[in-house]
Amino acid sequence: MRNRYIDFIRFLAIIRVVVYHTTGWAFLSMVFPAMTVMFALAGSLMAASLDRSGPDPWLAGPAAVGRRLRRLLPSLWVFAACFVPAMLLTGLPLDWRLLLWLAPVADPPSNWWGALVTSPIWYLRDYLWFVLASPAALWLFRRRPLPTLLAPYVLLVVVELGWSDAPAVLRDFGLYFGAWLLGFAHHDGLLRRVSRRTVVGLAGVLGAAGAGWIFTHPGPRGFDLNDIPLGNGLWSAGFTLVLLALVPAGAAWVDRNDLVGRLVTLVNRRALTVYLWHMPVVIGLGMLAVRLGWDFGTRTGAAVHVLLVAALVGVAVPLFGWVEDLAARRRPVLLPGGPPVRAAGAVATPGVPVGAAAGPARVPGPRPAADRAGAGGRPVSSG
């Protein structure tokens, strides 16, 4: 049975990312640090995938890693097939590094406009590295959980306070791999064994430390967490700890409203499609607004901008989302989340397709959404 609470968190995170990139409202990064939350959910999913493949993470690694990459890469290949030829025709040199569009272990090349449109690719790069590191990380985590969990945050402090030219991937290991390991702790049930008072106290300490750093070290856009990595890491760790540890007993309320339940299912099943294609929509609308003299800077203009982005992403979902079904070895559909088809005598369970076998709660789907481009697609450095 699907964990609808986790589905709902992912739904909120994806919507928040799209609204942030559309409006550039910096306060959203503190209200809901979506990126850290999404990496934590991905870590929980990865631990579950390794456990399904066998009791030893080292031996289970190849099969689990293969499944994760199969879910991740096909949507990227379709995205690249649309934009790489266009970039080649508009000045991108033909280079061996174009092969990175097949597996982005480093940032694949792009030209001036492609760097804006394809800016969310950094998330897939980090996700790929975290998946590759997971068999060893889970093995270490289950033997020495606390030192393993603290290691990324120690790395983040080292990078921020004295290693200014650290590689982008290494910097992001410090910033986000701790959240991935919190996902391990969630999957293994460690967070449930900690008292609520301890969780709230620890989250409060982390949040206070993060807020203190954020307000004393503002970035170029003020208190936008994406410009303040150390504050981001601390604040987001406290936020994510509360979300994962204080899980409500049930989440049937997600499906009480039929429209909300379907939207949550749709966005979860098309998370990677929404993530990849919302930025080209944001950039395209921004260019059109400049040409036509539209003003998206007012409150009404921002609302119109968000609605237009949502409508155009809604067009991209049926056009490209079926690739996610093929990657997950599901029957392709244009719009998932419709009413279930009931077999004779079958009883539908909210959030569970009729006829599907009940199983342990798990986090479905590939990971989306990142916060590395500002309003209008302004690129933000990995720091």
C-alpha cells in the first residue's frame, strides 16, 4: 500500500519548486526547503530498493542501482533529444562531453540559452552520484549510524569555511547527502524509536543554528537558502527531521477529496516530467513577456504567471510523461490518477490500484525538483 503522507509531501515539494522558479520568492526556500526534503525521500526509497534486492547492500547494489537509473535516465534522454540538437544548431560545439547527456556524472555542456533551460540538470547529477554511493553508504550507516550521518555536515562546514574551490558535486554531498542519510534512518525505523521530545529539541537546535547563520550571512538575494549553503543545510535538516520523524498515524484524508487525491497521484507519477519541463516553460514565458510588455512583477501578474506555467506544464505532462511509465515498467497512460477500473467484486482502496498487492509503505517514483534557478531562469551557483 502506498504511503499517501509521503506522496503528499512530495506533491507539496514539487509544487513549491515550480512556484519558486516562476516567482523568485525567496521566502519560499525557508518556508518549505523542498530540495532537502526530496533528497531525504529519495534516500528512503533507495534504502528500500537495496533491501528488496538482498540483505547485503554491497551484493544488492548492482540490481538496486540499475532500477534507480532505469527510472531516472529515459526522461532525461527524451529531454536531451529535444534540446541538444537545437543547441548544436545555435552555437554549441560538437564535443565528446555531449555524452554526459546520457549519464550526467558531471554537468553536460550547453550554450547560452540552453544553460537557462536545462539548469535543473544539476539535480539529476547529484541524484546519480548519491545512488551510486548508496550501497557503501547504507552498509556504513547500519554499522555506525551517527558518525555516518554527521560526516556530510562536517564536509559542508569544511567546504564553506575553508575550501572555496571544492568541486560542485563534493559541495552538494556536504549539503544534501545528509538528507539522503536521514532517508536511510526513516526507512530503517530509527527515527520512530526516538522520543518526540528529543526530535523536536534536536530539530529546534538545528533550526536555530541555521536561522542564526542565515540572518548573519545573507546572500545576494537576501535570505534565499540556495545562496547560503551552511544555513540551508542546518535549517533544512531540522525541517526534514520533523517531517520524517513525526509522521501522522494515517493519511486517508489525502483521498477524501477526489480532486486532491487525483492531483497528488498525477504529480507523483509525473514528478520527473514536471521537474524537467517546467523550466523551459518558465524561460519561454519570460522571453515572451519581455517581447509583449507583460508585467509579471505585480501580485496579479505573478498569479497569472503561475497559472500560465501550470497550464503549459499540464500540456507537457501528456506529451512526455508516458516515458516515466515505460521506465517504471507500467502500462503507459496520458494522465495517471484517474478513477480506478473496478473488477467484479473488487473493492477500491484510496491510493491503491484495484488488484494491486498490498505491501510495505514505500516512496514511489523518481525525484524531482530543485532550487537552482531563480525567477525567469536566472542560474544560481551550486553554492
